Amino acid sequence: MRVLALDYGEKRTGIAVTDEMQLIASGLTTVATGTLLTFLKDYFTKEKVERVIIGEPKQMNGLPSQSAVFINAFVDKFTEQFPDMPLERADERFTSKMAFQTMINSGLKKKQRQDKALVDEISATILLQDYLSRKNKL
């Protein structure tokens, strides 16, 4: 069964998923946030997903960031629509910076690095890979 990660944003949400063995995190896509629940409903009917990881934005001092309000509202809708799907929150403080650095390190041109959808997808992948690393240490 797969694990799915969401880098939730007001406009777009980056999505990453593991392989069936939960060894590798890969970027799946980026969707308009308004269509996210529909996308997930469709995806859950096609793929076996064990749990969903969603980024929890925090400020450097550990307090919730301004966007936490939007994410918390989404979490409420998610748990209402998918009551049997485990949902786990994960600190996402540095994922966007790490995603941007990953794009630079992989040789993407400046124009490609300005693709915010790609940044969101890579951020979700980093979030998921971090989850897998922590899980495998236990």
C-alpha cells in the first residue's frame, strides 16, 4: 500500500506518493487546490493508499504560520470525506527551500525553477521522503 503526501497551498497542492513497498517517494502531480478532494477521491479508488501525510507549516519559533488556518480547514474537510483514511501532519518548514535547491542541483534552468507547480510537487516529495526516513528508523 502506498503513502501519499500533500504540500497544501491556497492555489496549488503538490502531491507525492510512495511505491507499493514504501521505499521511494516520487512526485505525482500538482493540482489546483479547489479540485484536490475530487482528485483524491478518484486516486483512492484506483490505488491502495495506507495513509496521507500533509505538511504543517510552522514559523521558525515553532508556532503555526499564517497558512495553518487554510490547511486546518482542509484537514477538517478531508477527515469528513475520508473518515477511514489515516492523516498525519508533518513539519514542512524547509521543504520549499530544499525543493528549490534540489532544482538548482539537478541543473534545471532558471525558467524551469520558476515553475511553482514543480516546486510544490518536489516539496511534497521531500516531505514524503522525510516521513519514510523517520518511519524506517523506528
